[in-house]
Amino acid sequence: AAMAFGAASADDYPSKPITMIIPFSAGGPTDTVGRLIAQPMSTYLKQQVVIENVGGAGGTLAAGRVARSAPDGYTIFLHHIGHSTAPSLYRKLPYDAINDFEPIGLVTSVPMTIVARKDFPAKDIKELIAYVKANKDKVTYANAGLGSASHLCGMLFMTAIQTDLTTVPYKGTGPAMNDLLGGQVDFMCDQTTNTTSQIKGGKIRAYAVTTRNRVASLPDLPTLHESGLPGFEVTVWHGIYAPKGTPKPVIDKLTKALAFSLKDETVKQRFGDLGTEPVDPSQVTPAALRSLLRSEIDKWSPIIKKAGVYAD
Ligand code: MLT
């Protein structure tokens, strides 16, 4: 396909709407980031960037689909840290996380929060840990499937407190949040993109953040690191990819559109409200994403092996 795509057609790109695949449900944190940046990207590209949610198997269903899509610039993929953990979590994946994708650029960096249903009987993180350990057969933990950020955080949390819990998997933390609000599930670890307004509205309880430092938009929440789980740290990062073989002039244009969107005032303000931070402009490059993806695969692989969590 790359050969059929000459310089002349790259000049005309894009001549029709572009689909941005989101590997989780609508209404969740990845979807929120995607919908926010899609608007200024559409302005820059003078074509609509249309969101398509392809949830399932912790984001790997969507990744497989993107890997098999035509490398023509009309399918792009927003994914997060899960693109780096899936290769260690799944014994077999229908794609190669590095070699089947063309990186476009890094997008944001997002803290996570430990949150519970509103009437959960623990008033702070120390009580939550004690309660969870004492009630491990009845406490339920929501996540978005093996390979999701909420799965990674939960895995690290359970390892840190040496307690196995019943997990309830969803196709994204959007629907998981609905069940948390409804009290059908007890707690989860989810990105501030999805939890901030529910925390501020008093609809759920919040206990701690997963970043090394406290989060400016949720200053009262302690870090897990300072709450008796030293060294606990997970920060979600997002990147945008295209299928391998997408022509370089097309990638360049998409990188520019992404950079443009991260400078947009509305995007910056909404990101700020949601505790998510656009990456430094110097990181909005294919090279920065390629390098972070590789280093994150290397970082998480031994941790996941040690935890002994696998899917077939
Ligand atoms: C989502 O968009 O639903 C989340 O990013 C899922 C997750 O990774 O926890």
C-alpha cells in the first residue's frame, strides 16, 4: 500500500475523514482524551477526525484491528500505557506492539486515583488497605481487562498489599465508573480524566493518587508512596499510532496536527481540569513515542512476570 501512495497523493492527504480508534468504551478516560484532541486535529487537517470505540480484551482487540488496517493515514490509534504491558500479559497477541505500528507522537501523562463507591466503609487509604485485606473474599475490584491501565494499577496494588481480590472486568472504565456510582462494584484505580468530576461532586470516595507527587487538581489526596506503599508509582501515558507502512509525509502531517491540538486553549484547560498534562512539545514526535514505548515494555515486563499474571 505504501508504494501506491506517491508524493502527489500525500499532498492531497487527507481527502476524507480519518478514523481514530479508541481501544476502550465511549465515555471513559481514553475516549475523553481522544474526543478532546480530535476537534483541533480536524481543524488542522481540514477533515473530520471521527472517533470509533473498539473495546475488548484490555485494548488488544483494537490494537489487532489497527495493525491489520490499510496504512493510508485514514486509520489512527490512540492508546496508552497498556500498549506496553499487553506484550507481557498475553502469551499470544495477534500483532507486534512495536513492529506493526508507526508512532505519531506522545499526547499526555495522566495520574491515577484509588476510588471506591460512596458508601465504602473506609475513610482513608490506610483503612481501605486494612478493610480490603480483612474482607478479600467479598471486596470487588473493577478494571478494564488485562492490558488496561486500571488492570496494571490493580495488579501493583494487590501485589503491594499481598492480597488477591475478585476482579470485575469491563470494556473500559467508563462503564466501570457507572457500576461504581451504582454501588455494584467496590473500588478501582482509574485515571483522573474519569474520576475528577465524580470525586469533586462527592459521588465516589477517593483515597490516594498513584503518581510520585501529589496532583495539583486534587491536592488533598495523598500519594500511595507516602501512604505506606513506598515506591508505588504508575503514570498513564498516551500515544497516537498509525499502521506500519503509513507513508512518512502522512505521519508528519498527523504529528503536526497532534502538536497543534495540544496547544489548543480549550484542550489545555480541559486537560488541566482533569489533572492530565499534555506532554512537552518536544515529545510530540514519533521518536519520543517509539523510545518511551520500548522503555516501558522493558520496565513492565519483569514486574508482570514476577506478578505471574497471564492471559492466553
Ligand atoms: C478507558 O478508557 O476505559 C481506560 O483507559 C481503561 C483503562 O485502561 O483502565
